[in-house]
Amino acid sequence: LLRQNAALLVGTAADTRPVHRLLADAWVPGDAAFAELVRAALVLCADHELNVSAFAARVVASTGAHLHATVSAGLAALSGP
């Protein structure tokens, strides 16, 4: 699901590349340093435990909900201020 969402974000087809490379190749093609910067930013976002969207997704996942419901909860929480 993460690869699908990343591909939708940059308007390309999902493939087997890591998400940071898919995004970096769409934004700054061929720049390995930029790809590593995107990777680091994604890791920092994932590790930010107090983020509302991550918290919402964790709560929904803890109920045993389906993966799609969990991702939807996290994305829905991103729509707020």
C-alpha cells in the first residue's frame, strides 16, 4: 500500500523500488544523495511517535483491523489541521 500511495503521489506506476527511490527519481532523477535525503526524511517521519496520523493508524491497527483500514485511518488523520 505504501508503494501504491507513493506512486500515486508522483503520478507513476508502482514498482519494486524502495519508496524513497521511487519518490526521489520522480523529483530529482539520478541523484543518489537526494534519494538518501528522502530516505532519511521518511525514517524521521516514521519514527515520530507523537504524529497524529501515525497514532491514529497505530490505534486502528491495534484493534486487528485490516491493513487498508489502518492506512485509511492514518491518511484521514492527515486531512486535519
